[in-house]
Amino acid sequence: MKNFPIDTPFVYNNKIILKGNLPKDEKKRLLTALENYWDDSLLARREQIFLFFYTLKNPPLFDSVNISRTTTFMNGYLNSQGYYYPKYQDTFYIRKYRRYRRWHKKRDLQLQTTVELTIEPGKNMEIDSVYYSLLDSNLQQLALAKRQDSKLKPGGPYSKEAVASELDRLVNQYRQNGYYLLTRDYLIAEGDTTDKALLQLTIDPFELASRLASAADRRKKNPTVDVAVFQRGDYYRKHYSDSSIQDSANLKPYYIGNLYYFPETKATEIPDTLMNANGFKAEEHKSFTMFYKEGTFIDRPIRDHNYMRRGTLYNEDLYYKTVNNLSNIGAWARVDTRSVIRGDSVDFYMFLVPAVRQNITYDLEASYNTGDVIGAANSLFGIASSVTYRHRNVAKRAIQSATSLRGGVELNLNNSNNGNLIQTTQASASQRFTFPRFITPFRIKGSNKLDAMQTAFSVNASYINRRDYYELRSLVTGWGYEWKIKNRIWTYKPLNIELYALDTLQGLREAFQTNPLLRTAFNTGSVVSQQLSYIVSYPDKKNPGINNYVRFSMEEAGFLLGRFKEMQDRIYQYIKFEGEYKRTIPFRKTTVALRAYGGIGLSYSDKAKFGSTLPFFKQFIAGGPNSMRAWGLRQLGLGSSLLSDTSGSFRDRYGDMQLEVNAEYRYPLATMGSVRIGGALFTDIGNIWNIKRTESNPNSEFNLRRLGKDVAIGIGTGIRMDFSYFLIRVDFGIKLKDPARQANNGWLDISRFTWRNDEFQPIKDATDASGQRLINRNNYAIQLGIGLPF
């Protein structure tokens, strides 16, 4: 506690108690919202220092008069939520506390005051009926057209947010049907809480009093409201001095007039000064006119993404679709618009500011994972760098081009691999072209309803050298399409070709002898496949601050070409699915992040050379900075099999199936300059498996009855340093449950904790000078990564 008053009551704590028969979720929602309505002079502000510690800074002096202001604020909020008869009871109590200050050799008296508000909201007002009374017959018809989308429904709860949402829905509906100038100012919603029983005439004063009493009792027990939406009529003219604003002009439909595009607008130019088009060359098209000086763009990208047509009713959705699609192409950094009303038409001027046409970017990535800081059995440090050249307007058609060169190494820091520091080297070169439209041999029906349409062609050549084990060369090329439907992103690649050449080295050949299953995974072949992916990100309906992310993808290889016998020995035949769900829940200063991931692949080739599993470059792996963080990269699995732990020095694991669940609690620690330092507590749960059972590798296949034994659980903590442009993190994970741990059914025995698991017997190892090597599996790992894990 800092800067607290001495010998004077000050606000030490605030507390709200909600009573009444409220649903659990509703009670939680109201409590969270009401915390924001304490009067500033009555609010104890606490700041989080570390994970479980808070400090109270500059607490306000307590004055009971401020309680009434707080109840006024809270009452206004509850009324907006449909609670019109709340009851309040306030109380406070003062705790005396003497704090001894050593340097001053005196005790200061603190009068810590806790302010408590008990609130009984009562019953939420219910909507009895909803009706529309719009003088304009067209507006009335449009209001009723999609009434099922309204949040105002008879029998539903009443709130001001629901009324506002309904008015927004109506305005959006009208602006999709030509009403360019109509705004919410022209609509008004009224709520009528009058009891219909009171409308019956009576001259008996005693009966009238009885009716009034009964109506008041019904309002408290079961409050209802009739909601009506009206057209304001002449309200706008009465309340605004601008006589040029007339209802007749604002409450009528408009048509699309002329469309003028300026695709070469400079960032320093003022759009309003360009509208007369002085000094520009004009190029007329069917639906628009393009003005240019240098001719750096042709009309094709504008023609493909202009969704407004001359002579049609103005539609605000099509207007924003045009602006957003042109912005998302990448050729233009900004799109500014101006409009001019001409009779019953609207002319639009579109000023497109080109992005930097060409640039070169450099990227650096690093990761580090280890099981021990003292002579680790597997300490890997990976570093990769790439350079990318981008051209954003190839052939003047807004085609995006990206040429990348990438190189990286994986270092074995404890030199356990024959004393070699470099364990893996990789290099790649790629070229990608993105066309801002669909390029197909036939017309796709309904494609004009899609957003951000793109056609992508890519080619990538790579080389990987896993020292002493294998050399892998690959050439991957594909042709595909990407599009959006609102917040949903679809990607379909009908043609994906992957050519691989694998050279097995001495270390891998020796690993084949101790682990024969590796031989079928490390085989040669080609992939001819098609791929489909779907991504959607959306806020939670009840709490918009919560974000959800869903991804689904699938890949099918060899189904068509595999029907030809001459191709069956050359191509892989498999089908693979992946699914991922993320949920981010923000609190006042902390965040909870959740993730669930699942993947499965099935090889259906009947050729022995391809084996019964997916090729290793398509299989799933676990461990490392972005997966099961208590395990090193590729060091978890398969299932509860021990073959990879005891078969030799090559212990990478690849599986046909993966299940993983992650949870992380993120909290702030401190701020140093512009760097925000945060912490995290996390748990990772999951493993990888094979689909088909193999006698030579027991317990490696997925079996639902053995899931409890196979599942791995890691817990840990981490530090994040956020530099705004990038984030560096270090995570420390402990294997709480390890399927390869033989004792205690895989669970960690805290009373007998050791940094290493030395359960396995010494085995011969020709690479070890002593001829004997003890397989050490560390009980923890340290991971270094860039960016958040999920």
C-alpha cells in the first residue's frame, strides 16, 4: 500500500453482493459490469505486482455521501439492462490497523474502510410485443422483411442494447436497399409499460385504486414492455437549424451514378482537389471511369473488384465490399472515397493510394529446447534467417510476387552427436505469385458473392541435411484459390505436387536395425494431392471480448493417379485431417488462452515400400517451443512405447495421429521502458500415435482403453518480453506425467524428484568412447521461442 491517509478513514476495498434468483451466467455478467460503476471517489484501485500480489495506490478518503452517486450510476446501468425495480442496501465497516515504520520509529494508524453494496435487481423486464409503425410503406415492408434477425422478440429479455441493435439492423437493411442518407436519427423506438387492464374505463374510485395496486404488483413480479419502432417524421427539422436537411431527401432511395477511379493517387495529394480530374487521362469502361497519369495500373483488378453498377440501387454492403477488396489486394495501401449526390443518384470518387511497389525484408527466427541445463542429453538451438523480395504490381495487374531465400541450422549444444555442433542444416528457395482474381477454365457461379478472391501459384525447392542420418531434397509446387465469406476464410488447392529424393546415411541405416519401423517412414516417393482448409475467427456472443478461432484442413493424395498401376510404386496414397480450436479470454489485466488440436492421417497404399504409415514429412510431431513444452523437439511418443527411448541415438518420433490440449494463464509482471514483461503458467496435455498396430513396436498405436496411460502432461511457467514488434519468450516445463516413465504409472513422484529419469539399462553405443551409454530422459525442458505459442 502506497500513499495512504493517516488517522483518516480511506477506501480499502469494494464489494458487491447480488441477490435474487438470477441465472449463473447472468449474475456473473452483471457483477463484472457493475464493478465499473463505482464512483471514482469510492473506488479502491489495486494494481497487480506479481502473480498473486496486489498493491493499493493513492486510496481515496471515505465519505458516505459518495455512496448515493454510486447507486445512481449502477441504477442507470441496471435500467439499461431491463432491471427497472432494483433494491439497494449499503453498508461499510472500518478496520483499524497500525503499521510500524522502522526508520521513523512510530506506528501509523490506518482506518481501512470496506464499502459493501447489496443489490437485488428484481426480475428482468420481458418484451410483450414488438410492432413497427413507419409512415413510408417501403420502409415498413423492409422492416418486416427480415424480422427473424431481430433481437427484439416477444418473450425475450428487454435491454437498451437490444433496442439499439434493432435500430442498427433496420438502418443496415435500408442502406442495402438504396437509402443512402438514412441514419438512426430518423428512427425512434419507444417502450410502453402501461398495464392494459388500466385502459378499461371505470368511475368507481375504489375499483380504480384496486386496479392501480394490482398493476403495480404485476409490474414488480412480472414486468413487461411493448416496443414500437416509429419514423421520426419532422423531428429532424425541428431539432436542427440546418434547413437544407429535408426528410424528403433523406428518406428516399438513391441509385449508383458515375464511378470514378484514381488508382495512382499519391499519399501527399488531397482527394478533394483531384475530383475535377485536371491533368488526368480518362479511360471509359462499362461500369466506371479510370483516371491516370503514368499508366502504372491497367483496369483489370478494378474491373474484377468493382461490385457497384451504374443505375442500380445503392447497396452499402457492396460499397464496403468494393473498398475492402481493393484494400486487401496489397497493391494499394489505402482507399479513400468521396461522394456527390446528383438528383436521385450518387457519384463515387475512389482514390487508391499505391503501396510501396518493391521492397526487401529480412527475418530472423530462433528456438531453443533442452531437457537439462547441466550436460543435457538433447539440447537443441535452432536459428534461421530469410530474405524476401516483394513486388506488388507485376505486369500492372496488381499481381503480388514474393521471392524468398531461407537458411537455418539446428545446433546440438552438448556435442552428443559425435562431437558435432551442427546437427541439421537446411536451405530453401521459393517463389509465389498471387493473382487478385479466380483464374479458372470455366466461370464459377456465384463468385461475385465472395470476398478477397485470389489465385496463388507457388514453387519451393529445399534441402535438409540431418548430419550422419539423411539428406532430403524436395521440390513442391501448387496451384490454388483463396476467398472469404464474411469472417470465414477458405483455401482450396486442387493441384499440389511434391517431389522428394532421400539419401540415407550411416547413422540412419544403423537406426533401421534397432528400430525397423523407421525404414517404412523414411522412404522415397512423390505426392500428388489436393488440399482444403477453412478458418474462422469470431467473438463470443455473450462476451464480445472473448475471441474464438477455428481451423480445419484436409489433404488427399493419390486417389486418382493411384488407380493406375504404373503410378502406384511412385506416389503416396493417404488422406489426412487436422482441426484446431483456440479461445482467448481477457480479464482486466490478465488473459486465459486455451487450445485444442487434433490430427489424423491414414495411408491406404498396399505397396510394402511405403509401409503402413504416412511419409515422415507428413507425419505429426510433438514437443518443442510450440507444442508439448516439457519435451524436446520430436521427443514425445509414440503412445507409451519405449522403442524410441532405447533403440539408439536417433530418437526422433513421427506419428499418424496427434491429440493435444493446451491452457495458459498470462499475467503482467513489470514494464521496463517500452518493453512489457509478462509471465505465464501453462499446462500441455497430449501425445502422438500410429494408427495401425505393429508387433515390433507395442503400445505405439492409438487405443482408447489405453488413453489414460498414453497421455502426457506437462506443466510449467514462462517469461515473455514484448517489444511491441516481436515477442521473445522462455518457457520452463516439467513432465508431470510421462508415458515413458515406468514408475508410478508415469506420474512424477514429487518426493523423489530428480532432474533426469535414469530408469533404462546401459546399452552399447559405438559412438561412445566407453562403449556404454545410459539413456537419460530429462524430467524437464527449457524452451526459447519467438511469438506466443498459440
